[in-house]
Amino acid sequence: MLDIPLRVRVHVETLLAAQNDMGVCDAIERYAPAGKPDAMNAPHLPKVAGIDSTVPSPAHTVAPARVTPGSPPAPAPHAPGAVLQDRLAGWVSDLTTLHELTERLARTGSLADALQELLRAGAALVGARRGLVVLEPGDGLGPDTTIGLGLARADLGHIETVPRSSLSYGRILDGLPGGEGGIAQPDLLSEDGLDPRHREVAARLGYAASYALPLSTEGAGRLGAAVWLYDEPAEPAERQRHLVGLYTAYAAEHLARLVELERTRACMTTISRELLPSRLPRVSGVQLAARHRTGPRGGGDWYDALPLPEAALGLAVGSVTGAGPSAVAAMGRLRASLRAYAVMEGEDPVAVLSDLELLLRLTEPARSATALFAYCEPAQRKITMAGAGHSPPLVIGERRTEYVETSVSAPLGMLACWEAPGVEFRTEPGETVLLYTDGLLHRTGDPMDRAFSRLHAAAASVPRALRGDPGAVADHVLRSMLPDGLADADSDEDVVILAARFE
């Protein structure tokens, strides 16, 4: 809430409020004695949330009552400054409303949420029920999207069939004459020269008037346009236009920051995806599936699957410490190095990880990583595995769901000389080996022991009908571990699942 005094003491000597319709600041300037700071705390009320305090007179201020002959006299005001106090109350009410709306907008963390909040708040300020916002940055770098309020996707599709130049937001986005400021269309169906398709769509969707505003900032330029639709012929009053203009100016700055963040996320996602396998190999006797979820900053979790000599298969998952571009780059270098070592000595996973640890310690001494490498012989369903500080894999079958017993070992780059014994085991026909990174456990928000229990329960609950498809197994585990959209939520933790089903 605003920190504004409830009482503003103004010395009023001859305030004829019923005959002088003036603004709050004019009344203060005219009637406040000069040179007496104790008569009034401050001649200018504070700004709120970066909003200019020069707001027009409140629309709901009571108009002066007219006295007609024979009518009873109007009741005397309770105090000389009653009208002034009413104006101040309206002014403070508007600033309070704007402050609350901008606070709600500032709490949105995603671009989609911010656009929806912009539509809801703008509709309340202009008195509309429906609307849409078209995000189309002028630099052409995206993201481009259209979001509606009270409009289904089909309704937005109908609007998009109208020629762009005949739509108010189209004139704004294309820089046509009249699109520099707000565009009011108080009675669409009675306008001369209205495009026939626009008239048809307006009648079909049931809106008769619109009010559009550009979304732009000095730094980012044009971002898009917002349009609010009225069911009946109408247009916002002058005060409503002023308030929604202040709000959209603040909203555009917030949207510019979120657009830049969205571009960064998309760039990091693309880079991470390009550094991972574009497709999984086809090897006789085994089916493969992978799932990857990247955090907004880009993380260092990775996976790999590569065919090896003598019909063998190498499987690897790992995680590099840190986040952002440097972690993504380190992940790419580490994965490429492991592929080289796997081709040369893949039948000995301990030697592969030992060479990888030496490389990491020499080239990036300030970074550590966890990794797990498995040398698979599908014909015998035999797996030889070594891990460096990584979580143990899961074996999921008809008669068992259990973690593979691996030795406790330090992550790569933590010790002067890394060493750990390998593990050898066999799978039964139809069993799936699930490799994953710690991000799957961390995103749950549970302690690690509880997260491991949840993962075991999720794997054991895979329906029998899905166990023949490793992709379905990975999807079920992901949904069970991260319900309610947590798999796609903003998180600094990457998630990698690599599933291998042996026939």
C-alpha cells in the first residue's frame, strides 16, 4: 500500500467549492499560505512506482448541485474542504490502484504470465471484458505470440483472417498513420469504410468497439500492441485513458526485460540441444530413449550413446558443475573427449573415466563433474559400468526394480588421482536400465534419501503395458517424479534420463 498521510492540512480561508471546479493542485496553490511550511506538509505528493503524479481530476468527484427556485436548500458541507478531500481521495485511490496493479505485474516471472496480467489489468482500467495482446518485437528477433483474454484460440484465428491494415493493432505494429498512440473505435459496425471481413468477424465474435495501445520502450523500441474489446459501442473516458497509459508504459518496460530473458533461454536451449546427440543410434538387441530438460540459464547435464566395435554400445550420462554458457561449453568438451576415450578403450570403463578425469584436471582445474559410463554387450545383455560421483542406475523389469550396486567414488576433478572399481551385471530379457542425472532428484525439492525413494516408487509403478517402450518408461518416471508441470518449470537444475531396454 501507499505511504500517503490520511490527512492533508490545508489552510482554506474562502473555499467556494460549489462554485469553483478546480484541480487539487490548483486549490492547494491558491489557498495554501505562502511561507508557512507547518500549514501543509508538502506541496507535491510523492510519486508511486515510477508513476507521474499529474493525474487529471477524478471522474467520480461529485458535481456542484444546482439550486432551483422552490427547492430545499442543499445541506451544508461538513467541512470547508469537503470537495478538496473528495478529490484527494480519488487521486490517492487511483495511485493506489496503479501501485497494486504494477506490483502484481512485477511478480510475474514468465512472459506468458506477464501478458495475461497486462490484459486483465488493462481490461479493468478501461472497463472492457475481452482483449488480446500481440507480441511482435520490431527488431524481428522474436518471440512472436498472440494471447487472448476471453477469446479462444479459434476466436484469435478469426481475428487474424482480417486484413492487418484494417485492424488497430496492425496499424500500430506496421507504423501506419494514426498508430503512434491509442486508437479508439467506439462504434465499429457504424464506421464508414470498415473492411467487410472485419465487420463480419466483429459481428461473429460479438464485439462492437475496441481500444488499442502500443507497447514500446525507448531502449527496446516497439514490442507489440494491446487491444481491449467492448461488447457494446463504448470508449474509455479521458481519465481511464490516462491511467491505462501509465500502466502500459510500466508494463512495456517489464515486458522488454522478459523478452530479453526469453531470448537468452531459447539461445541456451538451442546450444545445449546442438551439443547433445541429434539422434540415438540403432543397435541390435537394445532400444534407446532419452529425455532432456534444460534450465533457463543452461546447465551442464548431458548424455551420450555411441556404437562401439564388436557390436558393443557405450552409454554415458554426466553433469558439469555450474550453469550458463561456460558450463554448457565445458559439457560439450567433456562429452566429446569421453567419446574419443570410449572408442579407444570403451571395454574398460574405469580407464575411460580415469583419462577423462586427468583431462578435466589439466584443462579446467577449477571445475568438477560427475559421470557414469557403461560398456554394453547387447548379445549377452552384459553391462560393465564405472561411475565418478554419480547416482546409481535403476534396473526395471517384471520381477525386480532395484538400484545397481556401485561403489562410492569422488567426482572428476576433486582428487589428485581418481580411481574406483568397475561393476559388472547382466539384465534379463525385457528389462530396462535407467540412467539419469541428479537434476531429476533435485527438482523434486525433497531430501536426497526421499528423492531416491520417490524415484524407485516411480519406476516400480510403470504399467505393464508401457514397459516394452523405453520412451514410455522415461515419460512415466518423469511425470511421476515431477508432477504439475515441474518438468518444464523454471529451475536451475537440468534433467537427463537415458533408458535402454534389452531384448
